[in-house]
Amino acid sequence: MQQRFNVMRRILVLLVLTAVFGMSACGGKSVKRIAADEVTDLSGEWNDTDSRLVSREMVDDLLAQRWLSRFRSANGRPPAVIVGRIRNLSHEHINTRTFIADIERALINSGEVDFVASADERADIRKERMDQDLNASAATRKAMGEEIGADFMLKGSINTIVDAVKGQQARFYQVDLNLIDLQTNRKVWAGQKKIKKTISRSSVRW
């Protein structure tokens, strides 16, 4: 009787382990590596594709307007630009730092403007120059007070409007950017980019 009980117990343990391993195998995930610039739109929310395309189109428009040629003609040099705050006024979380980085990259790589480091970057660089004043040789240390001041600041916002009914949703994104003359506070360029997405889901509460 005891031997039969032991056999049954071993069989039961074996069945339980088989079921556990089977569930683990079924619950695994599949990962596929894709190109970083491939278009992906899984949730319908703002994503890396939106950030890349919007920044590229807006910078192209920014550099195509007359303010740039006017500044070059009046000053004999390219303007120095800095990107200020871009506010997220939308209903969802948007990483504006990624968007700002895309804008900065497009501006720098255009070769049409000089680009000034951000406030956080300047603070780190100034600390380094102070350290050089104390520790670097006179021939290699970088002097304080030789920074390039920005001529223009690029600021803006990202807004959304959401319309939803019975599993259907429309998301409207509007990005507004303004280029402001730091000397006069005059806006020399105003850019706007709109994106509209429709999403269809079943049995979903928005």
C-alpha cells in the first residue's frame, strides 16, 4: 500500500512539474530587432517617429525663411542659436528631451547656424574651465569670458486634442515653435506642424 502511494505521489509531482514548465514555455516573449529609423506606431501615442519627422520638417522650414539670409547679410556670420524650453501641454507623457535632441541634431548638421550649448551643459563646461584655471598649464587652459552668446532662442509647445467614441479615437497633435531674437524679443520665425492619428480598438474604454 505504501509503495503504491509513493508511486502515485511521484507521478503527481511529475505531472505538476510538466505543467509548470509547459506554462513557462508558453509565457515566453519574442524579441525582434529592427532598424532604429523604422516606422513603428503601436499605441497611437507620440513616439520616436513623430519626434524625428516633426523636428526634421520644422528645422527645414526654419532654415528656409528670410530671417537667416537677413542676419547673415547684416552681420557677416551665421547666427548662434540655442534651444530653450519646449513645453508638453498634451494629455500624455512626451519625452521633450528626445524631441529637443532631434532638433539640435538637425540644426547642427545643417551647417547653417552656430549652436550654443544648453544651460545645463554650460554649467558643466564652466566648472571644467574653473578647474583648468587651477590645474591646467597656461598654454592649454581655456579662459573664462570667451563664450559665444546666442543670438536667437527656439521655444515652443506640444498640444493635443483627443476625440473618442465607441472604440474609435482620433488624436490630433500640434507642435508650435518660435524663434526669438534675444536682443529685441522679436519673433523672427513661427513654425507649426500638425499630426492626426486614428485608432480603432474593440472593447476598450478610452
